[in-house]
Amino acid sequence: MPATEDSLLPHLQAALDEGAFVNLVLSKYRGKESGLVRIDVRLVELRGEGHLSFVYKYETRDVTKNLSVAEGMNRLGELLGPEFKAGYLFTKATEIEVLYNRKGKGRVFPRQGPRREAPPTEHNRARVRMLDSGLPFLWELGITDKTGKVLPTMSDKWRQINHFLEIFAAAFERSDLAGRAQVRVVDFGAGKGYLTFAIHHYLRAVRGLEAEVTGVELRQELVQFCNRVVKRQGLIGLQMSEGDVEHFPLGETDVLIALHACDTATDLALYSGLQAGAQMLLASPCCHKQIRPQMRLPEVLQPVLRHGIHLEREAEMVTDGLRALLLEEAGFRVQVMEFISAEHTDKNKLLLATRRPKPTSRKAVRAQIDALKEFYGITEHHLEKLIDSSKS
Ligand SMILES: C[S@@+](CC[C@H](N)C(=O)[O-])C[C@H]1O[C@@H](n2cnc3c(N)ncnc32)[C@H](O)[C@@H]1O
């Protein structure tokens, strides 16, 4: 079918009127909002009325906005062209691509598509998970039963694993590692290996990479348990090693993961990743003990921080804030984001660091680190001490 100069909206309206609308994707974002990648639009029924549900897909999270069809059409008129260079409309029988030039003029490319069914419109449709719950290793690890049903006691853990994989996959896609055929990942303090197995599955089975994934764990019984599962399932490129992160010979490593490693073990893991030349570091710190006793409280904050819980949270924020800055100084782009905790505690933070292709100026970051330390009277941060020790 030939291209015509046009807009996507009349095609969308026709598809809605005929009940043929499946979904719409706005892509090639050129607006100013940081981290926004695309918007997926589908039809949902709210209070008996059809609405357009816009899912704003950011690099690390999704934001959903439901609008009436009329409001949604107006919003699409504002977005298509000025903010998104491309729109893809999928109907039951056609696919329509519209590309917008700099002046906002659209060019429509309709084509016959495979026959699709419109998805159900009930609002709270189950979320699509990164992992299929029928995977046998999930049953072996005690997350699902033999029929692939997630055990009620493991539903938080299941959500956490999937959320972690979503973050990991998005970061991996954007990193230099995406073009590699081989990748080496080390997971420090791997515990029962839930996330280690999940990462291995994503890299090997989903992305088809020659991934080598190693979990390092202190507790012998967990190491033996995981290695038995690896053997039974015939998983290649996955192993659990008994060892202490402090002395583990890391070798060249592309991705270093340390989730829920206690106190300065997180610093040690991040530092090991730096030394091993890792492109990506993922850490979910817990038990922030090192910085708190050093903190001198600025007078104006004393009435707030005299409450133990406030002080604890402040110390945690300062500790992780400094970690993020130290990694930036070392040439990484760092994001600090929410991470679902399996234990319903406030251990719900993830530091995601990806090495920048070109290092940026370190002077400004150093000034920020020094100012923060000065403000709180901090004399020693464990990660900084480790980094400094490698320079001397
Ligand atoms: C809270 S669990 C986290 C498990 C896993 N990373 C997760 O998030 O599901 C922490 C694990 O780290 C292990 N661990 C603690 N200190 C360690 C060390 N120095 N070296 C290796 N493993 C360690 C513990 O035995 C425990 O299994």
C-alpha cells in the first residue's frame, strides 16, 4: 500500500469505531523528559466506559494515565509529531506506521498485518512478568509449585525477581554489553540464588548469549543446594561458588551484582566491580552502620534528626548518596531507584551504575563529595577508602 501524507488519528478513530483497535505505540521520543522511552496505548473499560490507557515507559518504571477517549485523542494530537517521531497503530487486520518530520507533518504507511485479537479491556489485567512461572528452576528453588503456580509465601519474592529483571534488562540493553556475544556476571552474597538463576535465564535463554554467571555465597549449604539444582536442570554457564566476597578472586567481570549485602560489604562489592572493569554495577544496600556514628548534625536539623528513625534514614541517604557520587567520580552514570523489598522492610533501594563511554569531568563531583562530607562531619566512607587505597 502506498504512503500518504496524513495523521494517525483518523485511522485510530476508525479502528475504535469499528471495534478493531488492538494497541498503539508511540516511539522515537524527541521530547525533553528524561528517561522516557515510549508510550503504549490500549483500550480499557473503567466504570463501564471505554478509556484510553497510556502507559509511559521510562527506563526504570512505568507510569499509567487513563483518559476518556476524547481526552486521549487530544493528548495524542499533542504528542504525535512534536514529541514522538513515530506512531504504530495495530488493528485486528492492519498495521499503520506514521512517521513525522521536523515540521510535524505525518506520512502514513499502512500495511496488511497478521490477524490479531483485541486484548481484554478489564482494567486490572494481570501484569506480564519477565519470567514464565512454569520454568523448572523456579520450582526447584521453591518459588512455584510443580504446576508453575507461585507459592503464596513467595509472591513478594516473585515480584522482586521480576522487577529486578526488568531493571537489569533495560540497563543491559542500553549498555555497551548489549552487542556482546559473551558476558560474565558475578552475584555477590547470592543467598539461595533466586536472582542469580533469573539473570542466567535472561542472558542465556532469552538473549541467547554465552553468559557465565557465578553466585558467590558464604554459606556452604546454599552453595551445594544451588549447584545441585544447576546440575539437575542441566544449566550451562551457571555456578555457585563458596567464598567470602572480601577474598573472592573476581577476574575480569562485566556485571557485578550485590543485593542486600550488609553495611560495608556493599562498598567492598562495588569496589571489586570497579577493579574488575565491570560495565554495570547493581547494588541494593542494607544495614547502613558505618556513616551514622560519624555524622555531626547541623544545628538546624537537630530537632528533626533527634528522632532515631529520622537519623537512620538520613544516614542511609547520605551513605548511598556518597556511594553514587563516588561511582560517578569513577566514570559511571548512576541511578538510585526504588526496588521492591521481599521482606517488607525499607531495604528497597537499588543503585544502578553503568560505565560511561567517555568519562566526564570529575572535578565538579569531587567538590560535591567534599562539601557533603564537610557538612556532616564525615571523615571516612568505606568505598572512598578502598578507592583511595588502590591509588597509593
Ligand atoms: C540477605 S541475603 C541476600 C541474598 C540475595 N542476594 C537476594 O537478594 O535474594 C545475603 C546473603 O549474603 C551472604 N553473605 C553475607 N556476607 C557474605 C560474604 N562476606 N561473602 C559472601 N556471602 C556473604 C549471606 O550468607 C546471605 O546468604
